[in-house]
Amino acid sequence: MSKRVLITGGAGFIGSHLADDLLQHGYEVRALDCLLPQVHGPSMERPDYLDPEVELWVGDVRDRDLVRRALRGVDAVYHLAAKVGVGQSMYQIVDYTAANNEGTAVLLEALVERPVERLIVASSMSIYGEGLYREPDGTLVAGSERPLSQLKERNWELRNARDQILSPVPTPETKQPALASVYALSKYDQERMCLIVGRAYNIPAVALRFFNVFGTRQALSNPYTGVLAIFASQLLNNLPPVIFEDGGQQRDFVNVADIAQACRLALEVPEAAGHVFNVGSGTQTTVSEVAERMARLLGKEHMEPEITEQYRTGDVRHCFADISFARRILGYKPRVSFEEGLGELAEWLQGQIAVSRSQQARAELNLRGLTV
């Protein structure tokens, strides 16, 4: 008899890819999703890309009765439902806290009444703040928030007390969190709540810290989605990609198919229970390079990115993943290279219509003094 899995946020970008992977491996999939207009558009209809075999329940994860019903007959839960966006979280504070923190609390109270074999929660690399760095003498140090006075001088790199530039290195799970936005705080709360309650009530829980996820099905008209989708939306509308700071920020871009793989392994590997894992590609790329490659693939090489030389509250300079723990415990191995994933994304984009709202989002941040 196949196992039934509930995915909160299961009709979204990551959730739908995870559903595909689970169905291919013999699981039954139920999705609970509120079909948020910012992500799914105003029609709030079942997405065409969602496999017909997925049993979709439309509703909010904060609806106690609905969540209890959705858990009936379920063997495991993936908790992906969350509002996503560092910048937006800094002015929609109530919305982010309610959706992410309260939504998780409602789910956990329901799970206490009806435990499952495993709970996997989507966490985020944003909880690290700055990544791990190396001093010129080779000493490893946790990156700290850059002083506002330094940012106003457009001096972007992290420096030590002697004004020497620090070199970024892969960030492991052992780095202490440095929560620089309401979104990061809410993701850390989701992670901790699931692990704490899971331990207390003997519900094996796993937290996966996703790095910069990209791939097909991203919400192109959502200005708070991943940077690759935002750049694509701008280019498809013949607008230049907008880059904060100088574009030299380094990130770990991981394909959504590899995220789905890690999620399934977190369910199937017994030793995963109780642990936190980074899920990334294990490589790093600058934001400027991403913009240039995206423009080239879409035939928009002539469209030079707009470098704002502005700092956005909550942003960090460098953070990319050390995935050695996930490799060792989960057997996780990224399969889709950045080049291959970009090519697949560019092909998918040819048939998409995107409404660029990046200028509106930027204006919201400027209006509230959230850029420097």
C-alpha cells in the first residue's frame, strides 16, 4: 500500500515539483494551498502544471478545521506554506508573521492530535544572514552585519577591525543564525517550532534550509520571488534587470529538481530525523553573472543591467552552501548544473507572460526608507 503525503503550499513552485517527484516514486499526494493571488494570479484557479493525480485542497493553513481534515489518512507532511520575500516582510509584518508563524503553529497543534511518521519543514538560507568568511590570516569567522556608515559609502565587502576585506567561504549548518529580516525570523521560527514540537511528541522532524531555488513554474509576476525569476520578468518586458549594490554578491543557485530530490530523501532516510540540512548546489555565482547569462539566453544581450548602488534592508553580501552534511547523511547529490537549469528555464520562459512589478516593489521599499 502506497503512502499518502500532505504538502502545504503544494500547488506552488517548489511544492508542485516535489509532488511530481513523489508521484514518480509511488506516493499519493495531497496538497493544501490557499492559491495566493500574488503567486497564482487573481483567478486563483488550480495551476495547469499541477499533476492531475494531486488531490488539491484549497484553503489556508491557519484554518484549524481544514488542517485537521487534511491530515486524515496522511503518513507524512511537508510544510512548505509560507509568505516569501525579504523586502516585503519588512513592511507587511503582520501578514508574514501570521502566515508563517501562526500557520506553522496551527499545523503543529493538529499534528499533536494526529502524529505522522515524518514532518519535513522548508527553512531558508536567509536565517544565516551573512555567510561564513575567512580572515586574511586564514581564521574562519561568522560574517556580521555591515555598518550603515560603510554601506552609505558604497563600500560593499565585509571587513575586519583592521579594515581588511574578508573572503567568503561555504556556509555550514553549524553557523549561528543572524536574523536580518522579518522573513528570516519567521523561517527560523518555523524550523525551530517543528523540531521542538517534533521532539516533544515523537514526530520525527527534519528542517531543510533551501538556498536560492530556481526553475520552471516560478511566479514571474511576483516581485518578491527568486532573483532569477525577477530578472526574467524584467527582460521579457524589455526592461533591464535591476541589481542592488554592485552585483558582486555571491549566491548558491540550486535547481528545483534537486530541491525535490532532497525533500524526498529527508522523508526516506531514517538518519535524517531531528537534523537540519543545507540544500544548495554547492557552487556560487555572482548576481551580475546571473543577469548577464539570463539576458544572453533570452536574446537580450543588448539590455545592460541597471546597477542601483543601493543597499536594501535585510540583504547580505555573500552566502552560499556547504552541502557536505546533506551529502553524507541524506545521500543528496545535485544533478542539474546551473547551465543546464538556466537553459531549461529559458526554454520554458518563451511561452510565458510576465507582468513586471519590480519597479513598484522598489518604490515601496524606497518610500519606507528600506534602501540606502
